[in-house]
Amino acid sequence: MNAYIKSIEYFFPETTLTNEMLANQFSDWSAKKIEAKTGIRTRHIAGDDVCASDLGVRAAKKLFDSGVIAPDAVDFLLFCSESPDYLLPPTACLMQDRLGIPTNSGALDFNLGCSGFVYGLSLAQALIFSEQAANVLLITAETYSKYIHPQDKSIRSIFGDGAAATLISSCKFGEVNKIGPFVYGTDGSGYKNLIVPFGGARNPCTDESSIAEEDQHGSVRSQENIYMNGPEIFNFAIKTVPVAVNDVLEKAGKSLEDIDHFVFHQANAYILKYLQKKIGIPKDKFHVNLSECGNTVSASIPIALKMILDEKKISSGDIVLVVGFGVGYSWAATLIEWS
Amino acid sequence: MNKVEFLNGLEEIMELDENSLAGTENLKDLEVWDSLAVLGFIAMIDNNFGLTLDVKKIMDCVSVEDLISLVSKYLED
């Protein structure tokens, strides 16, 4: 059976972090400057007692409430996050129970960041194509705010919490494949450039690892917080993404002109605009939708897709090229034909 | 891209007045040489020379002159 994206919903926590709030805290910044540099006006921040799974459950419930599918028709749950509820058990198992998804469904977590949505699509598509599932619920949810030091101004200005629930379903036999082909990429040599160094099995937390220090740019963090080497990530993105776009087009036998919409991982407006120019994508086909939510990691592509759908910018038959890239390094690209 | 255009590019990245950089400036004294300026610099080099510079080499630069020396062999006369 072939697969297509049947529906997308997203959910943000209520609390926001605006540029004005950041400018009040960091006196050398102005709200205008933050927006000019990042393209972001505000981000949503999960409360202390709210996990990525909670945001994911709310997004999935919106999907069920819309009437597009009932929980008992879901036969596979994929949960993509780097913020699990527990080290074990898998968060997807708890979510199956909370969402009322049948106990004869499959459910698994996978740990990916900004590339996660495209990998999730590939897993869902493969499960459906091999007739192991008919309705795959892909939940991509992240709460990076919990890993960010309150004094780390550069990272706080970029990331926001959020979740998306994407329903991938089988379509009638004989219809064209709606998702694919896929191209993938992995380069673990860059792992140190976007990392929470302590708190996992490699480096368990210690008294020292919680001590915060200031770096050369005035940002403060401990070894238990997210560290991001922005210039290295930028270098990685401008080297990798244009090649991935070219490769997926070549694999599909299409050219840039055949694509109706380009929805990249919404990293920040600066990277996105540079990639758009470098690849030579017409501005009106290239979507930047992060001003009201920031970089929501693996949820960013489906959130942007849903925003564009709500604006009625995508028509049936349109071809959308999506690329996820980031932490790992990990990246992937595919084409989605909208139906 | 020649040296003057390179300096003008740096001025644009750091939002300085045109032709205000002589090349001898210490980067530490330029408040606007922050991580976003580094991104702008990487973008300028990629855009003009198709070159990916080693980030560590950029971060090791002390002066504007050091930045120039990273690409001096590609600069036109």
C-alpha cells in the first residue's frame, strides 16, 4: 500500500517568551535586533511539570477531535523526541495508553532532533508500504527549554517548545506514492557541536557538571545544559542541505522548477534565507514560519506545513520538498505530493 | 572580490560605516564581532569563494588582518 499525509495538528504550551522579555533580561539586546537576526518574535515554553509527551498528547487529541481518525484506528505510534519522560520505559508506551490507542498497536520512541520528522515519515511510509500498518501516528515533540540555561541568551532566543501530530495513512492501491523518495545523511563527527554533554550514561551528572560558567560571548551554561556551536552548525547546514536537495530531486527525476513548496527545518531565519539564496529557490515557494514559535526542533516542519495549509497556500497535487537537518549531525530530505 | 570589497562586506556584517575598517583593528575591540557576525562572515566566504572555512581558524583570528589572511590567496588585486 502507498502512504500519504492525511492530517497534521500542532500544540504549543501557553507560556511565551517574547523578544521584549529577552531584551529586558539582557540589556545589550533590543527586541528589534533579536527579530532582525533570528526572524523570531516569540517562543512557547513548557511549564516545569509539562513534558514533551504532554504536548504531543495534546496535539494528537486535536487530531482525534477533528474527526479525521479515532484512536482505535491507529495501529502504530512513532514518538520522536530527545526529551523522554523517563530513561525507561519508552515514552511511546505511556502515550499509547493515554491516547487510547489499541494494545495490539506498535509503539516506539526514536531519538532525533531537527531531522526527526523526515525520518519519521520514512518509517511510517515503510510500515504502510510493507502492509504492517495502515494508520501511523507520528508525534514529534520537544522541550529544549528544559535543557537551556536561563542565562544562555543566544540559545534561548532561538528554541521554542512545541509538538506536532502527523497522521500517515494508506491510500488506495494503484494510486501514486505520495511520500518519497528519501535521501539520508549522517555525520557523527559533528556530535560535539550540538549537545547536552552530561546527564546520559557517558557522563553522569556530578556536582561539578552543574556549575555554570560564562563563555566568550557572554552566554552562561553548565555541562548539563545544551551547548550549540552556531558557526559550526551553520557551516554544516550550508554544506549539506544544498546537496541533499539536489540528491532528492535527482532521485525523483525532477528539477527545482517542478517543486511547488520548500519547507525546510525552521532553524532560524538567517540560515533559511541564506539556504534559499544559495540553492536558488524562488522566494514565494520558500516558507519561513517561525516568527511565533521559534525553532521547535523535530516539530518545526509539520508545524510549518500545517500553518501553510491553514493559509490555503498548498493545493491538491502540489509537490512539497522537506529537509530536516541538525543535531547528530543528521539530515534527510523527501518529497510529499499533497492530496 | 578584492580587499576593499572584503572589508566593505565585513562592515556590512558588523553594521559599521562604509570604509571605516582599516584592517588593523583588533576583533575584540569591535563589539559587533559576535557569533552572528561569524555566521555572516562564513556566509560571505561561502558566497564569494565557495569555500568552507574551519570555524576554529576563524575563532583564532585576533585582528581584521587575520580574517583577510584566511582568504588572501583568493582575493583579487
